[in-house]
Amino acid sequence: MKKILNKLFIIASLGLIVAGAIFLCVSIFDGNETATPLTIAVVSILLSNLFNVIRMNMDKK
């Protein structure tokens, strides 16, 4: 069960990092001056980091 959860956390974390990078690029290179893509990028990256912390805490136990 731990191996499956570990793999799922890794997949979710990598997916969120990719999504955060995409939204960050959209925020930088888009002509509009809205903060929505930047906010989504920051939240995605923070959620990815949270999943990594949870995964590392599970590995210690």
C-alpha cells in the first residue's frame, strides 16, 4: 500500500509542477495583465511541495 501511495504522490507532484510551470509561462508571456495564471501557478507549485513533504513523512515512518 505504501509503494502505491508513494508512486501516486510522485505522479501528482510531477503533474502539479508541470502545470505550475505552464501557468507561470502563460503569466509571463501573455499580453493580459491579470494575476489569475500567476496565482494558479503559485498554488500548483505549493501543492506539489506539500505532496512531497507528505511523501517524505510517509517514508520516515
